Amino acid sequence: MICADELGPVIPRTFPPAPAWSPDGHRIKSEIDYSRGPEKTWVYGALLVRDGQQIAMTASSRNSVFYQQFLQLVEEANPDGEIWIVTDNLSSHNSLSTRTWLEDHPRIHHAFIPVGACWLNLREGWWRIFRKAALAGRSFANRDDIEHATTPATNQLNSRASPWVWGRPAPPPRSLRRRYVYIV
């Protein structure tokens, strides 16, 4: 079983250098140069629940073509057996071209989570860990920088991966507590 989802858009932002001070002691104000621009980047991710390994891919759009490329990566990473992908019901996951692609790849099956229940997808918890490792506190100049941040973060997280379980682990057994007797 594999939990899949998209993160994004991750937007490259470049800011001009900080303003300086004039010789007479006044702050020099600079123009605000910020725009969302066309360089949005989406990060596709798949979490292999059995061992905690992650597959990630960056793309310039969130459409059926890139989703099918992502499914191809998932299929190549899992050469044996059937593949069940738990995902939300985004239009690119259930489009005609994706369904046609899935007919040519009978090993891959989709299980869609209900609308409004994104917490059922274990991938959402993994995104929190990934954002902290790859994206937190950083600004990116272009799409390549985002991909460069995604790859090492994924490799580092995969190096210490462990199986994912939905819910809390059972509490450890309690040892016998000492009894204290107070004498008045």
C-alpha cells in the first residue's frame, strides 16, 4: 500500500538585498520586488507504508500528465505484486487519460479517501516532516533550487525511515508502583 499526494505550490521567491543606510544616517528604502510568477513547483510524493520509504518528484504543474509520470516512478520502484495507491479524488487522479493509463498498467489500483477526510492519508503527516527538512526557512531562486532541496531531504529521511502506522502506538506496560504508607 502506498499513500500519495501533492504538495504545493512551492513558489520560488527572490528578494533584493537588504536596504542600506545613507551617509547622513537615513535608511534607504528599496522597491518591493515580489510576484508569484509562472515558476510554481509541485512536489509529488508517495509513502510506502510498509517500510516508510518515500518517492518524490517535482513538476511544474499538477495535471494528469505529471501524475502519470509520478505513477510510472512508483511502478518502477515497486517491481513486484499489486500496488494500491491511497489518494484524494483530485481531477488529475481520476481523469479520462489517467484511467486509460491505468488500464495499460493493471498492477496499479486506486483507493480514494472520502472528501473532507485528508487526515486518513498517512502522507499528510509525512509532508509535515518533509517541509521541516526541505523547505522551512528557505527561499528559492528557481525551480531547480526546489528540486535540489527536495532530493537530499528525501534521501536523508529515507535513510532513517521506519514503517508507518495509523494511530498511536500502545503505551508501554506499567511496572509495579511502590506503595508508600504514611503513619500519622
